[in-house]
Amino acid sequence: MRWRKLGLVYRPDGTLPWAVSHAMIPTPMLMEGDIIRVYATFCDADFVGRAGYVDLEARDPTRVRRVSTSPVLDVGIRGAFDENGVAPLSVVRVDERTLYLYFVGFELGTKIRYRLLTGLAVSEDGGASFRRVRRTPVLERSDAELYFRCGPCVRLEQGRYRMWYIAGSEWTEVAGKEMPVYSVKYAESADGIHWPDAGTPCLAPATEDEHGFGRPYVVRDVAGYRMYLSVRRRSVAAYRLGYAVSADGINWTRRDRELGLDVSPVGWDSQAIMYSAVIEAGGRTYAFYNGNDFGRDGFGVAVLERD
């Protein structure tokens, strides 16, 4: 693959108190009127994240048409799993007006740094706002997946919900700092709300340099399934992008070298690249992604060049 970077698309200007910095984990979906809506997490001055969106022109996704002026999903109630922040990861169109938004809640720990669990919110106004299906996670901690059940990517196929997500129960030390250890799992649900306590293993770190993955994003085409994922590496103490292919969505083969999308020599994505999400619009394929410091400067986009 050959990707051509189109540059940084959007960063908060600091005028909204709930969106002072960052535009993390860009999650695109195609809307009516030739619009790509990118849901993302925007942070306030205390680094607490809330979900909003940026509307882009599908024929030129570097052009911003509209930015949400208030969160589409705010933080949870005090003491809930998402009281310290929410991050939208996957949007599923259930019918013409109904959307499911799978999001991750950020919960601070005392003996460990944090926990990340998955919640579900629903929109009945086409994605302008969302309400929680319940105040507890739909991927709750379990004995097999104790600290992390997060990073979900969900597809609705033939009446069943298929999810690829991140799971883990361990921490490791990287450059003197405790960091999570996790792998990619797979699960299915009949209604998108009730999920098993543990998933089927899909991908685990392949070398000693890798200690975990972030945000698997799965698309399907005539050739099968493609997974774009973020890989935590000890040697750089940051994320790089990975890539895998599968015929059935369960058994995967890593092909990172084929991806062709890496850090830039200088600039906002020179130290790290992560959280990629791929969408087809206007006859072209785009990858939205974050760069340095988990999207501190916002998100950018690259276009797939046709040979």
C-alpha cells in the first residue's frame, strides 16, 4: 500500500472549555450530504475527555464544515467506570436513525494507574446526541480480562454484532513507567448489548519489543478482513501502526510491512502514530489517525494511492 499524507485536519482552538486540547481516536462515518463525520475525544484543562465530532467534506476531508459545540456524550456520574473520561471507538448504524456508539470509560486506580472498560450509548437522532444504554460497562471486567476490555471495533453482519477489542490483566515497566499489557480478542453478540465474559484470542504481541496493542479497526472487502491497529513498542516508548489480514475475522496474519504508513521526519506525527481508522468516501480510501502525545495536536488524514 502507498499512503499519501494530507496533513493535520483538526485541532481544538481552546475556545470551548470542554475541548481545550486533543482530538483523540478519530472515528469516521459517512453521513448524508457527502459528509464524513469524525467522532473524537476532546480534553478539558484537567485532561478529562468528552466525545464530540468534526464534520468534513467527503471529497476533500481536509476541509472542515462543522464542529460540535457541546459534547455528544459527556462523562459518567461520580463513581461510575467513565467518571474520568469517555472515548468514542466505534459507531454502528442499526437502522436509518439509530446508531450504537461503543465507547471506552476511563477509571483511575489506586494500586494500578487506571482501568479501561467499554460502554454503549445509543442515538435516535442520527448521531447528533447519544444516551447511555446503561451506566455500567457492556464489557465489564472479568476473571480472564481483569483491567482492560476496551478499544472496541464493532460490525453488524447478518444480524449479529462482531467485536474486536483489547483485553488484558497485566502491567509491565517501560522506561521506568508502568504500562499495560494487552492483546486483541474477538467476541459476538446477538443484540450488541450482552457480550461474553472473555473473547477468542486474535493477536498477541509478536516480539519482546511489543507489549500491547491499541484500537483495532476492522474493515471488510472482497478479499476478506483487514485490521489496522496500533502497536506499543518498548524501543520507542510509543505507538506505531500495524496491519493484519484474515479470511474469517478470527484467524489473523500480521503484515505490518505492507501498510506503508509511519511517522513523519518532523512535525505533529514525528514521534508517534496511532489510532488509525479507515473509510471509503467519494471513490477514495482515507485513513484518519493521531500523532504525538495521543492526539495532543489533533488528528490528520492520509489517502490511499491507487497503483
